[in-house]
Amino acid sequence: MVLSGLFLLTSLGIGLLASSYARTQQEAMLAVFMLLLPAIFLSGFFFPIEAMPPFLQGASHFIPLRYYLVIIRSLLLKDVGLDALQDDIIALVIFGVVLMTAAALRFRKRLD
């Protein structure tokens, strides 16, 4: 549950960052949709990451959903301990901190 909350934090950061750049609600919804669609395809949800071209494999490292899917699959299907997921958890923490910090700074700047 804690790791799902961590992924929700990163998703919230993406949403807040997109909404801070958008002028209208429709613009924000379109921006998030345009980010989510490629993220779902590149995260390994539909297609295995190993079957993607090397360029797309590299691009998938910048998608938080990739790390969350590894965590969920490992915990639920493989019953792996948290020590084996340390790299994915650290990546999600970094994404969460960076995205929420960027969103907070952008939002503060927009209020001024």
C-alpha cells in the first residue's frame, strides 16, 4: 500500500505540473492524456520492454509507471521481498520528489 501511495504521489506530481502549465481545464486534460498514452505503451504494460527497440527501452526509464509495474508484478505474482525491489523503489522516490518539487515551484511562480 505504501508503494502504491508513492506511485500516486508521482502521478499527482505529473498532474499538478501539467495543470500549472495549462490555461484551461481542457488544456490540462489533453496534456495529461498526451503524456499518459505513450507512458502506458512504453511502461511494459502491453508489450514487454525487452521486445522494444533500444531507443524506446531507454525512453521507458523516464516513465514512473515502468517501475511501479515491476514492483506490483514482483510483489503480487513472484512474492519477492522489498530488498530485491530497492532500485525500483528509489526510482519512484526520485520521480515523486522531483515532480512534486517542480510542480510546487511552478505553482508558486504562477501565483506571483
